[in-house]
Amino acid sequence: MHAVILAGGKGVRLRPYTTSLPKPLVPIGEEFSILEIVMRQLAHAGFGTASLAIGHLGNIIRSYVGNGSQWGMSVDYVTEASPLGTIGPLLPMLDRLPEHFLVMNGDVLTDLDYGAMLRAHVQSGAPLTVATYDRQVKIDFGVLTTEGGKITEFTEKPTLNYRVSMGVYGVSKRALLEYTPGLPLGFDELVLDLLKKGDLPSEYNFDGYWLDIGRPDDYDTANAEFDKLRKHLLKDEA
């Protein structure tokens, strides 16, 4: 099994933590970086190879990860000269990727079983599988429905439920063959194109632990919760 880790972003929302460190290398629990946790999880799930898409401060990531042997994996790299979006970095390396592979953001903290997800993607026959999570959004206002200048419905401070993308995907090569390497391509564009063609993506519904470390508040939460979550995140220690 092969994984592609997207680690080329500037981590602007996480400043000042990312002023001198790429976001995947910010420390969690004073002992590990996010990326080390991810690499250990992938190795434990049975992944033998990985590709890292790097850009901003990518030399630091390359020095930290090396060839991946410290986790019993083989790692190679693709460098983004300019931002290519979520899916764009895959296109230049497509010829060296297997038919089905995992793609994930390098700042995701979760106890998702990556191997089980990739196997489910292969079995589904879908071009793309998206790991999804239930997210509740509290609206702090009374919500009105109007029609013809009249209020027809009112809900006081509702809580809305959404299935959101976790930033982890199962991808098949066939989904990417029509796109041009070197041009930006976002996850949103790929999904909309697949929907337009009627080649529907699959969902991998997950209800365990997931935190997208995109803001300082998220980072503080990850550090505060790490001690109690460590045994779930790092099953190779058991």
C-alpha cells in the first residue's frame, strides 16, 4: 500500500508556530511531530511506501523524514515550485504511483485505520473515496425562512449537522488521467468534475477521533488532549 502525504502548504493560519517550521513538523505532546505520528500510523497499518509533496520549508521535511527507513518505509518526494492545490501535486508523480493509493493532508490527527480505508476504496470500485466526519455547527442567531416578503419559518439558534471531508482520500489513477501535470487542481474541482460525469465518489464514514490542525486553537486542543489519546493514535506502542 502506498500513501501520498501533502506537506507543501505554508501553514499561514497556524502562525506563529509555522514561522520557522513547516506545519507537519510542529510538535504534539512535546515528544512527536504531527508527521511522525502519521508515518508511524501508516507503517503500523501496513503501508510500505509513501510520497511526500513538499514546498514551503520542504528541505526541513526532507531532512527530518529522509528515506523513511526509521519507520520501516521507503519514501520519495515531489517538490511544488508553486502551489498546486490538493490534487495537483499528484499529477507529476502519477506514472510512479500504484493503481490505487491513499492521499492525506500532512496536518491531520486521527485514529482512522488508513489501511482499512484504502482497502474499502479498492473494493468500492469508485474513482475517489472521501473519509467523512460528522460536524455540528451551532448558529448563534435566530434563523428565518422567508417567501414573498413574509416570514414562513423560524428556528431559534439551531444546530446544523454536516458530513465534512477529513482530508484523507482513497484515489484511483483513472480519476486523474485527463488532467495536465503542472497545473493547479483542487479537491473541490475533482469532486465537481466526477459528479458532472456521473462517476460518483464513495464515502468512508468515520466516527472516531479526528482533528484538522489548521488554527492555533486546534493546535492547543491537540496538545491538551494528546496524553489521553496517545494509546489510540500510536497503536504501535501497545
